[in-house]
Amino acid sequence: MSWTLALPELVLAVAGLLILAVGVFPKRDTFFPASMAVIGALLLTAVLVLGQEEGTAFGGQYVSDSFSSFMKLLTILGGALGLLLALDWNEKEGLDRFEFSVLVLYATLGGMVMVSANDLMATYLGLELLSLPLYVIAAFNRDDARSSEAGLKYFVLGALASGLLLYGASLIYGFAGSTNFDRLAEALDTAQGASPGLVVGIVFVIAALAFKVSAVPFHMWTPDVYEGAPTPVTAFFAMAPKVAAIALLARVLLGPFGDVAAQWQQVMLLVSMGSMLLGAFAAIGQRNIKRLMAYSSIGHVGYALMGVAVASDEGLRGLLVYMAIYIVMNVGTFAVIVAMRRGGRAVEQVDDLAGLGRHDPAMAMWMAVFMFSMAGIPPLAGFFGKLYVFLAAVQGGFWVLATVGVLTSVVSAYYYLRIVKVMYFDQGAGALDRAPASLSVVMAGTGLFNLLFILWPAPMLAAAGAAAAALLT
Amino acid sequence: MNAVGFPLLSLLTFLPLVGAAITMSVRGEDAVVARNARWIALWTSLGVFLLSLILWARFDRGTAEFQFVERVSWLPEFGVGYHMGVDGISVLFVLLSTALTPICILASWEAITARVREYMVAFLVLETMMVGMFAALDMLVFYVFFEGVLIPMFLIIGVWGGARRVYAAYKFFLYTLLGSVLMLLAILYLWREAGTTDIPTLHRHAVPIAAQAWIFFAFLASFAVKVPMWPVHTWLPDAHVEAPTAGSVILAGVLLKMGAYGFIRFSLPILPEASAQFAPLIFVLSVVAVAYTSLVALAQEDMKKLIAYSSVAHMGIVTIGIFTFNQQGLSGALFTMLAHGVVSGALFLCVGVLYDRVHSREIARYGGIAGIMPSYGLVFLFFTMASVGLPGLANFVGEFLVIVGAWKVNPWVAAGAALSMILGACYMLLLYRRVAFGRVTREDLRALLDLSPREYAVFVPLVLVTLWMGVYPQSFLDVFETSVAALIQRHEAALSAARLAGL
């Protein structure tokens, strides 16, 4: 039983081993075929996730429900698209080694385990499986000092976060007597709420996961790692690990600790507001577009965490919708950033986009769509992401949170607009190289999603609603 | 319900998008692309205008109900639907939008030479947003269109604008966005409160009095910026001055009306008690706007800036009219909105004619133009007189009605409104005298050519409409009379109900 329920993860793990085993034999570089195989394996896994039954397995360590399916699909999407962005880049930068794609596969697998974790032990397992490949691919460009620095920084701080998680888990075990989420939920279903020791444990767990989603005040590593890591890796960082960690955070806080929401809610409110404020103000001065995107992602996490902070059905649904739309906007934006090359060399200053509206109207148009979408201007998809978390905040009566949210979205509109301004209003330094076909396809696909989401939002909302209901029953 | 048997309003709203898509697909050499883009945009917008005439012809003036209603399920479990329809209050603004767009495209025919295709696409998208906003009967749909306007307008100002275009584009975008997001919070509150965002349903929903003030101020934040009311008007002169001529026309003609329309559509019917309570505040702000911006206009050296400030003053009249809550005041406000849309649009076009030839908007750069360009001098004089409120031309009717309506509420407010007519005469006549009369001081002006056939095509319809509105206003007043009467009746019923509850 256990083995069949966890079929998607198992298939993906075995596929990874196979690709690894086959990949070592050929003498020539095998990056492209290996990547195709990994993307194929991820797609197969996605199909299996769609057909996955509900239930728990491995002695309650693993859970499958519509919440986990929704988040797993997003994680897989993030992984596959992240790899797609790397195809052309890694070749041009001489990073076309097949281990890269296998590492992406295992990181995605780790994310999936996190999403399905129903026990603090499985949580830790998934988190480590996610993090270890990330440390390696952050430093994948090992001849580049910045990349090595990014990998090392991420590793040191990531190890600290893992330690925090373990410490928190041990406190929770000590004060509540179990690490299993179902058991914890039963133990906490009492009138007196959580004991102070348990609350300290919860705060430690929140801190560790806040580190992974780069929420304030555990965001310090983000700009440096985002800037230093190879650009497709940055794109991957902004997607799969974030989705997995946010899913886990939602599951831990709203599942076993849902009954004691009043005791952790203030922490999440502060984390959410802090992230929105920092993401809005700190990005204004950035000249490097990857750094800018790092702060932007901190801001977006703040909006998404509003959905956790309000601790309600609507909030969780808003969070799910937000993450789904965020992934798509983010992939598109990074497709443009990955495509930024002049004379064969990668460039990453915002000003390098100057005059793009004249030289490459299609790419500039998509970038403008992503920027307006990130700023949350209707009729683009990003608006709907924000709309549902704001709606949840208003429904829960969190007026301060909602007001901070809308005001910071005005502030952040400023730097998104700056990119549009640079592309359309400024004179260019010279044309960028033509974007490779794979990136153009990703841009057009995600761009169309952002433009046309408004026509048919009901299916995604229904899926998110079902997923949210599954977690909160 | 739908009188024509096909979704006319959706067609009007989205046809420009189809035109934009076709325009975008034009390929070839720059000159060919530019020519084709112009023609496609012109024919699309003319087609939309002709279609909108059906709306005007088939509109039933006898009822205050929404007409041409369309309803498509969109987010059923949230109580949000794609719901379109017009009543007497909105139908004329749909027409104003569809009429001004072809005129704008024609006015940009030669003035815009760079990136013509993108320019035309931006204008067609803008038309979609404007028409959709006036036709939306769901608050969320309204908000989407209301905000969507920002994107094309930001690009129009920023790409094709004047020297300080970047500053002006940012200021326009962020100022408006800041107001709008506060309105979004209000919309979300009403959504939670009533379980739906359907506007007709919300009109019947009684919002708790304690919450009304907050909601009112959230709406005020958005609409006051858009109108614009003093003291949040400062984005307007910048945006107007830097925008290309056609951009200014749309800004003055339609976008400024969005705020006033919002007051009439949301604040008055949904928040009757708060509207009544804060009417004095609106009066004070409006009278200050009239006096202050008129005086500022007197001191301007830039023609566009002068007309921009005059817009703020005229919109002050509109907000006074809206918050009188009587038939004359509201009808006058609506009429002034229409008249101002036509006349100030035309005035910006007049400035554009000179700017295209001389590339300067400085008043001191000109002089004696009436002798050099007699036909132009006549057209400019015509619209100057209309703006001043000469009886027989459009603005007079609206302003007169507002003053009558305001007199019933408070004679001092009426006096403040009347100030606009006096000061308006000062700055407009001063402008006209300095530009058109006097000796020709700059020799190069003697070479200027009079209006071209294309420019006649732009101005003649505007002149005719201005005359029509001034000589026979009843044909427009008829349209909104019933809806305004119903609005006032509901407003008074709500107020008396609240008073009874208070006793």
C-alpha cells in the first residue's frame, strides 16, 4: 500500500538514479539528452500526481490529499521550467554537465516530499533532500567567485536553518509527545492551548521555513545568492523550493497547529508585513536585475504569507492561487533575464534592457506584461493573485495587514515600472542578442497565461478551493 | 432585456481589442506599417463609433433600469459575474469615449511618426478600457477596467510625450494607483458585506452606517485623484503638458470623467448617509479648487498647462453639482462632464494644431495668429467662448444648472461655482488675446498654413456637437433625466429611512 501511494516520488527517484547511471558512460557531454530525460520524468510524475489517490502511508509519515497534489504540480512545474530555462544558458556558459539536470530532479523530489510530509521527521528529510542539491547548483559555476560565494553562503545559512528546524522539532516532540501531525492535532485539541515550550518550538520551525521562503527577518541571504548563482538556478530558487516550503509552512501551521492559531498568528503577521515592506522599499535602489528580483520575491512571499497569517479557508485558497500565478509570472520574467545577452556575454543590469522596446518588440512586450502583472495591475493575472489574499485579509478583519499590502503594492509598482520605463522610454546602448527559441516559447506561453487568465479563472480557483478545503477539514 | 438581440456592449468594448490585434500583426517596412496601422485603427474606431450610435438610437429614455444588459457567469462561487449594462447616466459617456477615439487617432495622423503601430495599439486598448468601465455593472469588472486604463496611458505619456515625459508618466501612474488600491479595499469590504460585487444589487444593499464613512473616504481617495479634486490634482498639469495631444484629449475628455462617474455610481447610491454627511467637505474642496486653480491658470505661460488647470476648475463645478443631490445639480454635473469632454478636448486639439507647426506651447511664442490662420482663429475662438460659458454653447447649460442646483442647497456654494465663470473668462480671454490677437512679433509665424482638410475633419464634428448641446440641450438632458430622478429618489428614501431609524 505505502509503495503504491507514493508512486510519483518513487518513480521520480528511480528515474533520477537511472539517468545518473546512464549518464556517466558517454564521453561527450550529455547535458541536453539528460535534461530532456529529466523533463520527461517530471512530466510523467506530474501525470502520476494527477492520478494519485488520497490517504496516508509509511506509518503516517506521508500524506496525499488534494492540497499536496496542487502544490506538487506547482513544484514540478517550477522544476521543469527551471531546467528548460537552463538548456541554452548552461551550454553557452560551459555548464552543460548532466549532473545539473539530475540535481534539479532531486531538488524537485525533495520539494515533493516536503509537500507530502505528515510528520516532522519526513519534513526534515524532504527539506534536506531539497537543500543539498540546491547548495551544489548554486555553486555550479565553480570558476566564478560570485557563484562559489553564493553556494557557500547558502550552505552555511541553510545548515543553520536546518538546525533551527531540528531544534524546534525536538521541542515540539518534548512538549507534545509526538512528531506526527495527526497526533499533534489531537494533542492540541484542548481548551488550554499550547504550552509555552511548544510555542517556542513552533517559532523555531517557523524561523527555519521562513529562511527557506526568504521571508523577513530571515531573508538576508537572498539578494547575494540570487545575484551570484547562475541565472537559471536563480529562477529555480525562486520557484520550486519556495512553493514546497510555503506548502509545508501552511500544512504545519494550519494543520496540527491550526487550533492554536491565536498563539502563532502574530508572528506570521509580522513576517508577512515585514516581507512586503522590505520587498517594496529595498528593491527601489537595485541596479542589478537579479538582485531586484530577489527583493521582489521577498515581497511576493509576504503577500503569499498573508494567506497563512489570516489562518482561514479563504486565506489558504488565496495563498494557493497566489503561488500558482507567481510561478508563471516568475518563469516568464526569468526567461527574459536568462535571454539577456549582448555579444554572447550575459548581462544583468537593469539598464542593459534599455531600448529593448525598439530592438526586440516581442521580448519587451512580454517583459512589460510580466512587470505589470507582478505589480498587480488588472487585467493581468498578478492582480488576481493579490485580489484573493487581500480578500481573505479583509474577510478576516485584518485591516492593517490589508492596508499594508495594498500600499506596498503601490511602492513596488515603482520599480516594476522602472523596468518598463527602461525598455520603452530610454535610448538603448545596443541591441541584445536574439533570444533562443526555447526561451521565446516560454516567454510567449507564460505571457499569454498572464494576459488571458482573466477570461477563465474559475477552474484554478475551484482547484485551489478544493485543495484548501482538504487541508482544513 | 437586451434590445438589439446581440451583445452590443461587449462588442463595443472588445472590438477595439480585435483592431489592436490586427494592428499588431501588421508587418513590413516602417512607412507601410505606419500607414496601415493608422488606417486600421481609424476604421476600427469609426466602426465602434457607428455601433455605439445604435446604443444611442435604441436606448429607452423612459426607464431608469439598466439596458442592453449582458450577464455571463465568471466567478460564480464568489458572487462575481461579467455583468454589463448602461443606464441614462452612463450611456452618453460610452458615446463620448467612442466618439473621441477616432478624433484622437485622426489628430495623431501626422503628429506621431515614431512607433506608430504601438501608438495605435495603445489607443485601441485604451478605448476598450474606457468603454468597458462605463458599461460595467460589476464592481470587480469596473475595477479591472478602471485600473487597466493606467497601462496604455502610462505608455502613451512615457513613449510619445514631451521632455519631462518620464516624470509625468510615473506621477500619473503612481498617484492614480495609490488612490485606486484604497478603493480596492472598499470594494473588498462591500464584497464581504454583501456577498456580491454586482452593482445593481449593491444599490439595494444598506451598508451599516458606522462603516460608511470609511468606505466613503476610500472611494474618495480614488475618485478625488481621478477627478482630480484639489489638493490631489497636481498630477494633472504634468500629465497633460507632457502627453501627446491626443493623450491630453483622452485624459481631459474621458479619464477625468471616470472619477465623477464613480461618485455618481458608487458613493451616492451605496453610501447615501456618508455622502450627505460629507457633502460640505466636497463643497469646500470644490470651491477651493475652482478659485485656486482658476487663479493659477491665470499665471500660466504654457498653453496646455493653462487648459489643464481650467479642467480642474471645471471638474470642481461637476463635483459641486453631484453633491447637491437634486435634479438640477446632478443633471448639470452630468451635462458639464459631457460638455467639458468635448470642449476641453477640442481646446487641447487647438493647442496641438499650433504645436505641430511650431513645436512650442509657450504663450509668448505666439501672437497675431488670427490674422495668419483665420479659420483656425475662428475655431479656437469658438471653443474659447464655449469654455468660458457663453450662452448657446455647451458649457453654459451645465454650469448654469449646477449653479441653480447649488443655490437650492446653499447660496454661498452657488457663488463659489459662479466664480468659475468669471475667472474662466479672465484666463481664457487672456490666453486667446495673447495667442491670436495683437501684432505678429515673430516673423516665422507668418509662414504658418491654415487648417488642413484633416484638421477640418477633426474640428467640424466637435463644433457641431458643441452647438447642438448649447442650442438644444434637451436631447441630452432627456437621456439622463429619468435615471437621475430615480437616483435622487433612492437617495432621499435611504436618508429618511436612516433618520427614522435614528429616531
